[in-house]
Amino acid sequence: MVSEEGVSKGVRRIVALAGKMAESARQIERQAADQIELARNADESDLLAKIAALQKIISSDHLPLRSRRQLQSSLIELQNRHKAWEKTAETRPKPLTWMPAPSRKI
């Protein structure tokens, strides 16, 4: 099942995949789960790129609905982790950079 939507009062439309499309959806689902695991173990500085890749996978029309919802909740956790890291990065003192003194002519 890839989507469910209301058509009219009391009527729901359920869209599901079968055959090769269902196999393709399962493959996308496995790839997304692998990407979530990689993102969970990733360094905070690399997290933003992984979040963007996951958002692209989640927007796929062929991703099963249950998997999409699970991935969205995992994605929210990763986004919160990245926001917390950014917040602490802003409060950390910036490293001092050495600059040579201007030369004086005598």
C-alpha cells in the first residue's frame, strides 16, 4: 500500500503496488532503511547531506506508506539532532587564527 486518501465522505481510496513495482518498492524501502542507519551513525557535520538524501527517498511515490511514516519519524529525530549540534556549534568559541603583523617600514 503506497497511499490512502479520502475521495468523499465515508469513501477512501487505497493505492497499492503489485508485481515488479512492488519489488521495486521493497528495494527502495531497504535502501531507505540502510540510509537511516548510516545517518544515525554519521558525524553531525555530515548529517545535513544525509538528511537531504533521505528526504529525496521519502518523497518517492513507490515507497510503502508504513515505511514512509517510519522513515519520517526517524528523519525528524535526525533533524532534531542536527539542530542541537548547530545550536552548540554557535555557542562554541571560534578558534583563533594567526595573522602576521603588518610589516613596518623604518
